[in-house]
Amino acid sequence: MMIKGFSIGEAVEFLLMNIPDINKRQTNLIQKQLREGVPLHEILPVLHVPSLICLQIFFAEQHGNVEETLVHAGTQWSKTEQAKEKLIRLLQYPIFLLALLIVLLAVLNTFVLPQFRDLHASMGYEPKGMILLLLFFLQWAPPAVLITAPVLTGLLLLLYTRYKLLSPQKRADMIIKIPYMKTLFQLYFTRLFARESAQLLSSGFSVNELLHIFEEQTVYPMLREASKK
């Protein structure tokens, strides 16, 4: 719509009438922000737009290429959502099989194993080798899963809560301590910094102005901290 001559405010107002999941409170907040002249990158989080897209819009507002950036970001967001849906569909089957395996092990442990123990006792037979190992696994696998799953879930929630309370610099330090994450983390932010820097430099900004813009943005705190060094 902006490519066809509509202003940002008019385009957002029109889109608000065609977004099915938006509620009245969100609509009123966005309309208020538009009247107050709030930048687009600060309005989009109300619509739960990913922070990376908001960051792209922030930089686009600086170098004056908002229309093309919105089109590109929308296309990338659509592809990302499609990839997420495919990943969820792929994970559903293994998760179902895992849950089915746990149920079957629980059933065997409850109804079948006691009968085997009684049979072995009546025959005076002592299981050995692989049979003993299999019986041990069937007996202890279900309770082990029932204990381990809540503990791991609680640990992950604790780590996530702690992560949210950390400063941007400490968040980065925490991420790079995870095996194989340091290289991926550095590549991701290097690519992000290089792409947005190239756009700003090609629009006539100096290096000092570029770093100042990076320091001003609040969408990606880690990027802001890195630009201060």
C-alpha cells in the first residue's frame, strides 16, 4: 500500500481492519501511537511482529527504504512461519512414538513383568546376561522418564527465567558457553551487523553516525551493547 502512495498511518489503519486476531485494546493502542507519531518499529511489537523484523524496520526508517524492507521482511516472515509449521509436523510423529513407547513400557512393567518374575521363581530360574539387562530396563525406564522429564523441564524454565533477568552482555556470555553455539552466535550477529551497516553506509551515513544509530536502537539490546565497544 505504501508503494502505491499510502502513508504509513493509512496503511496500518487499513490493515487493522483486516487482522482477525487483533483485539480492541491493541487497536486503540496502535491508533493512539499513530496519532502521537510513534515510529513504525515501535508499533509493530503490539502486533507480535518478531523483533528481527522490527529491527529491520528501524534501520529502514534511518536509510529511507521502508517500503522495500517491509515487503522483504513480510516474505521472510511468511517463509519462517511455513518452516515452523513443517518442523512441528515433522516432530509430531517422533513425539507420538516416544509417548507410545513410554506407555507400552509402563504396561509391560505393570502387567507382564510380574508374571515373568512369578514364572521364574516357580521354575527356580535366575535371569542372566541380556535377559537380565532387558528386564532391568523394562522395570526402571518408565519411572526414570517420569522423574527426568519434570526435572529437565523445571531446569530449562529456571535457566530461561535467569536468562531473561540478565543484562545483554551477560546473555551473550551465557549463550557462547553452550557447545557449538559460540560460532553460530558470532556468525548470526556478524551477518546482521554487516547487512544493516551496508544499507546505512550506502545511504550516506558515516561510520560514527552508523554506530550512533546502533546505540540508539532498543529492539536488539545485544547489538546495542556491541556497538558501544
